[in-house]
Amino acid sequence: AVQLLARNGAKVDAFDRSNKNALAVAVESGASDVLKVLLTMPSVDVDWFDVRRRTPFMIASELGAISMMKDLIAAGCGTELRDAQRRTPFLIAVAAGQEDAVRLLASDHILHTSDFCGSRTVAAVDVNACDSCGNSALMLAALYDDVTLGRTLLDIGCCNTNAQNINGKTAKDLTLSPEFRVVLSSAVTAEHRDELLD
């Protein structure tokens, strides 16, 4: 139906009141078949921003829509663009508790090095990127007391456990979960041991 509409002159690059284009609406609706068709059309902008400066890829990251994320990556979408809160798709996925999306974004489709890592480890995304409040992915996981996601982030590597947000708070300061604090303390101990071995 979408192809038929496009062939007959329907505007696939139109947008709604929230400035969402057809791709964003397809992602929000979970219409992966529509998304695939739209991605074949040259007039569709894969990095279109809505009023909150969110792209279709950011929406897919928040929803944990893995197949749509893969389709958008294959179409060349920006994986490090930032929304109005200065959150990357990685930070958005963390804030939404989407572990599979976090793992996908941390896979090796794009490589970034972090100053914190030195030459030991390279992560697929900048795991220490911060939002407008200075919160990194690890801080967001701590803020939401998501222990599983905290472990995942630490397993990905390169997380700066001592980083501070604009209020001078670290991930350990932000969490209310005793279990999360133990995980962070274990990571700091492992970091210190690795430094001694180098």
C-alpha cells in the first residue's frame, strides 16, 4: 500500500504536528514492513528530527526495536546524533532500560575510542558520552537502579566509574540500590587491579 501511494504521488517526506516524518511514525507504530519500504525511497530522510530533536533511530533505540534499528543502521542513519537533552541513541536506550538495544549499539558496527580507555579497549560507542545534565550511560543506569544494565555497561568496558555529572555526582552517588553500589565497587577494584598489572 505504501509503495502504491508513493507511485501515485503521495508525499512520503511529509511530517505531522510533532514534526515526525513517515519513518518515525512507522517506528513508533512497530510497522517494520512499512519502514523497509520507506527506506527504499530516495526522498525519505533517515535522520529527520522531530520537535524533540529525536530521529527515527532514537525512537527505535528507546523502544528496543532491534530489527528496525538494524534496518536504519543499514540505511546509513546517524548513530551518534543527539536529541534536545543531548542524549545519543545509546543514552536513550540506557534510560529506557533497553539492554538488547544497548548491546546492539555497543557491537562493532561503529568504533569509537574513549579517552578514559587509553589503548586497552575500544567500545563501539562512546560509553562516557553525557547528556545535558552531564549524566553518562552508567550514571543513567544508576539513576534508574538498573543493576542488570549497569553490569552490561561495565562488561562493555571503558566506563568511567568516577565521572561526575554537572552536580558533582558519580554513578555511585546516584543509585539507591545497595546491589548497584557493590557492582560499582567491584568494577573500581578491577580497574585498579588492571592498572597495577600494566
